[in-house]
Amino acid sequence: MARLNKLQKFAEIFSYPNVFENFHYEKVNLLDKNGEPLDLKGQWNKYYFKNNNPITLELACGRGEYTLALAEKFPDRNFIGVDIKGARIWRGATNALEMKLDNVAFLRARIEIIEKFFAKNEVSEIWITFPDPFLRPSKSNRRLTSPQFLKAYKNILVDNGWVHLKTDDPTLYEFSLETIGEEKDYLIDYQSHDVYAKPLEIEELAFKTYYENMHLKNGRKIKYIKFKYNV
């Protein structure tokens, strides 16, 4: 297949049955492959997956490596990769179609408005894989473990639903430990500043994204936090 440029990829994903897009921060309408608006909030399993399996989100999914790896590993669960970058979504969605993974979808939208797309108790688990750490202090509220995001996750997770953070950035790691620790409705179950320093205790950590492989090649340590919405 000839290499596609970004504009070609954007045009192609409009026709993908496993991609749903939102383009307006205030006017929140998802569009399907026909460009028709639809509301899947609270209805993902009924109208898209057509089963009652638990839903896992991968936030800042990039090329969707974790979404696809988890979907292959756990065919009795449903997975949705969320990112705003259309070219990255194209790669993950294309791979999902080629792999015939019916338990995968992609949502192209801003994570800041994630509550607009999922209802309370609709999401069983969240993976946050190598998000932008927003190192400038003035942008710390954009980190995906800042208080505003932790609040949003509570509004879509099932009771005792798990959240996982995987990052190479020490600032984001320490920030996350602090913010999660201050939230009375969250409980940290496991943390590691170097997950590969010893045999893995959680098998899903063996999956690696494109960026993670780059970080490891550059000698960076991979950090991980597992916590749950504890009610």
C-alpha cells in the first residue's frame, strides 16, 4: 500500500465503521462513517459492540498499540482507543480492521470532554499510555491524572473500576502519585518507578507501544501506577 499523507488518512477514516469522531468542543456530536450524528453515551455495547462485555478505554492511545494488544488478548472484552490525532487513529483503526478485531473501536475526540461520550458505570477500566506530561507548571492541569480528569473518570467508571498509568516521565509519575493520593475516592494498588527491573507482576505491562520502545532504547525507565475508583 502506498504511503498516505495526513489529509488522505483523515479522509479515509471518515469511511471506517470502527471510528467515531467529534470536531466541536462545545457542540458535542459524534459522527459515524456516513457523517451522520449519533449519541452513543450509555449505548456503546448495545449499538456498536452488540454485547454486554466490559469496556476498557485507552486514553491518549496514539497508534492504538495497547488497544489492539489488549483486544487480542481478551476477546471477551471491548476496547476503545481515544485520541485527538487523526493520523494516529487511522493507523490503529486500519490495523484493527485488518486483524478483524470486532471488539475494538476508536474515538477521535478531546479527552477533556470524555464524560460527554460515556455514561456512569459504562467503563470498567482505563489505560493511560505515555500521555503528554505537560512539563510546564502552568499546564499541569492538562495532565491526564490532574484532579479534573480524575473527577471525570469517576463519572464514567464502574465502582472499583481500575485505572492504569504507564509513563517514562518522572515528573508525571510523581505528580500522579500525589494527586491520586489526595483523592479520597481512589486507592493506589500498585506502583513502580521501573517496571522492568524485576519480573512483571501484571501481564498486560508486557505490551509495548511505539513510543515506549523508543524510550527504552534511549535508556529511560518505565513507570507504572495501578489505582481504582474505590467506593
